[in-house]
Amino acid sequence: MGLKEKQLEKLKAIFNHRLVTAKHELIVHSQDVGSLPKQVGWLMNNNPDALVRPVTTEEVKALYKFANEEEVPLVPRGAGTSGYGGAIPRKGGIIVDMREMNRVLEINEEEEWVITEPGISWAHLQHHLNRHGLDLRCYPSSGLSATVGGWVAQGGDGIGSLKYGLVNDSVLEFEVVLPNGRIIETKERELFCDTEGILGIITKIRIKAKKLTPIDPIVASFPENYLMNMAIEKIIEEAPLPHTIKFKESKYVDLKKKIWDKDTPFPYPVHHCVVLFAFDGSNEDREAGLRIVRNVVEEYKGTIYDRHVAEHEWEERFYPMKIKKAGPTLVVGQAFAPLENLHAILDDFQFEQASAKAGVDGYVTSKSGVTMMGYFLEDERRRFYMLSWSQSFVIFKIAQRHGGHAHSTGIWFANYAAEYFGKKRLSRIRSAKLKYDPKEISNPGKIFAYWLPFILRIGKYFMWVAFDFLRNGFGRIAPILLKWLQNVPPIKWLLRWGRAHSPWPIQYGLGCCMVDGAAGVASRWDVERFGMLPLFGPRQTDVLWISGSLTKKMAPRLRRIYEQMPEPKFVISFGQCAASGGLFWDGYSLVTPPDKVVPVDVYLPGCPPKPSDFIRAHLILQNKIRAGTTHWQMKNENQDALGIIS
């Protein structure tokens, strides 16, 4: 619709030459780091009408007064390095580019904090702090360009978050201009962190810092995802808490190889996943951390690389999107997931995207969680790029199966706001929005938007189907359509009943419990009355029995047998030794519990459990299959192909 001449004159009176109306300059701000297909314009007006660059808090206050009088939307923006759409207009309006407010106002070396304006980049802020013997606690991988205010308003975690927490945990105080024009100083992180600027524009931030200490990196690679996962968990448990753990799955590493300098040997073997560990703090902590990493990596069949490789990876932490060189277009998605399920997510990604030019990297951001990015090399010049763009939701879809959730809301995940914020916090945000911004002036269409995310939710599944059809032909689409049919409720219930009453188990026996298992399938107990038919090869079975103490030597074989079993497949762990190690619980060679290697549905206690207990475990499994609560069902069956059936 555009701004009228009188409105532009009012803006020019406030901002003078810092008002931008040229279309060729505005078009850059119609998207963020993601390359949006032009069809997005059918659903929303993502083209701004003007752009302003305030330099004082009073100018922001005057801008809100103008916006309320003229009912023009304002969209606060930093560097636009997020891919969630939080800095993209939904209804046109004025982009408020905060990068001119980029001064460091005060640094307190004794109390270790800094007051800064929101437009400074994390890299420049770190440079200022380093000159005073201080350092950032955490910063994003896009820190070379991402602004302090942008990341605080977006929320999230990144480099250093494993040890020092989310960016929200480092924020001490804000100065905020509310949509009604009020200027407040507040410590209310629940309202102004993660909320995309819908409740006001941040004009000053006081942030915690830390003492500047050396950082020692070390790099390892692993042949399997689950070995990497177990090694990371053990290092977090035993070593001083690392400053950073960054991982790259094998497909991403292969993409890095394509753009590697041809004159320098590529350091990693084919199909290896790579992990960077970085330790800060005292000399003793850093040395202890490096020593434990070396021991654990050797224990889990990994490889440690030279110091220069580690230093190169540490320097490359700011350039995860360098693989775009092999593009020309990079489609990016992001998700948060439990650390314990990292290997399962990467396995699924590698299976589903086997034919795609795609990869995953990410950070361990807490003792129990990871943030991961999915990258897809595409070409936005192609006619059907709109279908390719749907790939940005793939990593979220896979993570969601394994207990993950969206990493932020923005435009594309606004319908997951209750899950992301929690109902109580979301209710507070909604009340504040109604109180301070009844006209929906400040960044409208974010967090509380419903119809657009709903349309996208339905549309993206059809885009996935069409994209797979174009990429792989009907042979790939047929299983997806079959999966959709299998999730139609009457058919789904019939399949569950059939699977529950016809288990074909195979025993992976490592201890004395297998003797009782053998007795349980003998004629005296007549297990066939329950539809059970024990077999001795994995390729025709659907239930895996685990008994005895599982060692690191036997874990890869157990995983291989599980992978050889056809789907659907279920797992029962028999006896105390399998569950917790039994008498050998503190042995250095044990892997307990076994769901670190395979997803266990039923744990049966006892030393040893009786044959009747074996039957009881199968009856429990039958109930879980009928209810659809086994690991395989929650991962596959309940996540329908088109996202319409719940």
C-alpha cells in the first residue's frame, strides 16, 4: 500500500537522511538469512514501505508515537541472521534498523558486566571486552554480524552456552521503549527475551561478562553417530564442563570436503562425524579436560587430530554456512533436541536425505540438549524452488519425533508458541501485548499469528511429497502415501492389533538370563498361544530380546542386529545385568542402560527373571503396541505423512 507523502515528511523530520525509501534498498530487508521463494508474497506482504535507522532512544519513542497515530506497523531488525522470519514484515510497514545504535556505554571490570546499545555486533563487543580483560559468556555462530539486541530479542543459545547458559541468562537489565511510547528500565527477561520485539524495542542492554582466559580446542572424529553420542555424554559427565562442544554429522563433513582447498589434504576419513571440544578456565581445568577427551575418544573408537586441525575448526566456528559455495542456494532449518537422542536424529536424517546434498551441524548447549542446523544445497533459480524451500522444516520434523521442538517462533513456527514458551509465560506475554500494544503496531504477525502457520503446516507436507516426487520419482512417493493410509484411524487400529498379537522375537543373549529365556520358549510355557514365534535370524523378526551385561565391544553388534530387523520393531531388556550392569555395574567396559544403543520399550527386572516374567514382559509390550506408545510407533506411526491426522 505504501506510505503517503505527508507520512514520509513526518519521518524525514525525525530521521533526516536515515530514512530509506528506495525499493532496491528495501528489497534486501524483505527476507532474512533464508532465501524465500516469491510465492511467499501470496500469503503476506513481506516488502517494507520504508526503513529508518534511529541513533537515540528519543528517536525510537518519536517513531512509536508516529506509528500509533498513523497505524503503521514497525518491524525491529538487527542483522537479519536468523531464519525464523522474526525480522521480516508480515503486513508491510517500517523496518527499524537498529545497527546505528552500536556504542559500548560502560564496562565494569570488577563486577564483570557491560552496558551496550543493541546494534553492536557480538564480535565487536567481544573485541571491546577483550581489551579490558573480559570476554563474552556466550555468543551466536553468526556473531561476526549478528547484533546483541537481535539475538536477545530472538533468544537462543550458541558458542559457550554449554557452560554459561542461554543468552537470556547473561542479560541483567534492559532499557526498552514500549509500543505506547513509555521508556522503562527493567529486568523482566520473560517479556523481552525471545519475544521478537512485539512488546517494544530494546535500546540498551546490561550483560554479564567473564574473565578472559585462554581456550584450548581439541577435535575428534567417530565412525558412527551413536559412538559420538555416547562419547559426548561421558565427557560431559567426567570432564570439567567444556566451554563448547560442536558436532558435524558425516554428510556435512562430506560437503565441507567439496569446498576444501585442493592443495591441503582433507583431515577426516570418509563418512566420519566430527566433534570439536573447547575448554576454558584454569590451566588445570583445561589440561584435565583435554586428557579426559583423549581417553574417552579412544574408548569409543574415535580418532584425535593434531593441534593445527583443532585450531582451524575453532576459527571456522563462525562460518558454518561456508558450504553454500557448493550451492548456489542454501536452505537452512534449525531445531532443539535432547542430547540422548542425537544419534537417532542424525541416523534418521542420513537415511531420509541419502540422495540430497544436505548435512547437519550443531552445538551441545546444555548437559541434556543440543541445537542443530540442517543445511540443504538447492538452486533458487529453478522453477520449483518453492518445493525445495520446504526442506527447511525437515530437521525440525525429525527432531520433533525424538522429543525436540522449535528453537524459536518467528513467523514460521508461531503455532508452536505454547510449546516453546509454556502456557503460563505465553499468557503473560499476551496480556502485556494487549496492554502495551492494542493496535498491533510492534512487529505484528509474530508469536500470536495462527492462520499463516496453519496454512504452512498443511502446505509444507504437500510440498515435501511433490519435492520427493520430482527428486526421486514415484518409487519414493509410494511409501509416503502408504504411510498416510496406514495412519487412517480404522486401519491404524487394525494394524496395531495385528502387530501386538503376532510378535516374532530374536534373543541377543550375553548372560545367564538367556537360559531362562530359552526355557520360556519351550513347550511347557506354550508361548505360541500368545501369537509368539521365536526365530534365530534378525531379518524376519520384530522383537529384540536383550539379556546379560552389554559391553562396548558387543554394542556395535547389537546395533547392527537392530538395524537388520525390518520395521516395525520393538525391544525388551531382560534382567538386572542388561538394565544396570548387575554385579558388574561399575565396570569400565559396560554400556548401561542399553537404550543408549537401541530404543528399549520394556525393562524387565530380576536376577534372573523367570520364564513367566518373559511372558509378562510381552503382555506389557502388547499393551504398549495397542496404545501406540512404543518408541518405533511414537517416532513413525504417530507422525503421519501429511501432518493432518493426529
